[in-house]
Amino acid sequence: MFIIIYNKNIIVSKALEGGCRLGLINHVRELRARDRLSQSELAQMIGASRQTIAMIERGDYAPSVVLALKIAVIFKEPVERVFALDDA
């Protein structure tokens, strides 16, 4: 479901029948293995904790835009290659 705010009025519209439910998928684990980085090394490079990287890889945490962009830069990949929306 999308919420559109216009002139302080809230209009709710359905994107799809039954609402729009999209999940975040990521390829952090695969890219990290490709580049032979540990979770701790990646975390240090982007200014996060190892636990944050572990949660991102498990899909338990959706990173901020800034964190997602930092991860993409480290892997030299477009952010869309690292993170994507998937029907859940």
C-alpha cells in the first residue's frame, strides 16, 4: 500500500489487489565471498558493526540508503546489483 501526502491530506491507494508487499533481497554474502572479505572487514570499511553485516546478510535488517550505497561502492557494483525488491 502506498501513502501519498498532498497538502497535509493523506490519500491511501492500493498498488495491487490486496496491497503491495515487497521484501528486500541482497547479495552481500555472495559479493563479500567474491572479494574475500570477512564480515568484520566489510563492517570496518563502511563504518558499521560486524553484527550489522550479519543481520543484513540474513535479511533481518534493511540498511539505510547511505549504508547500502557504501556497500555498493566497496563492491564496485550498482546498488541495484547488491539490493533489490522482491515480491514477498
